Amino acid sequence: MEEPHPKPKGTIAVLLIFAAIIVLLWGGVYLALLLRGATQ
């Protein structure tokens, strides 16, 4: 009954894209806070 399951590349790709979006969003917020703090 046990069959070797190949790693789903589609799922990994979605996870990588999702992680990249989160990193970009947090990076944008971080840069905005840095710039806002630097101008004060």
C-alpha cells in the first residue's frame, strides 16, 4: 500500500512565492519606518 510520493513542486513554488511576498511586504514596512525615523 505504501507508494513513494514525489515532492509536489507546485506546492513548494507556491510556498516560495508566498514567503517572498511576505518578505517584500515586511521589507517595505521596515524601509518606511527607517525613512520616517531618519527624517525626524
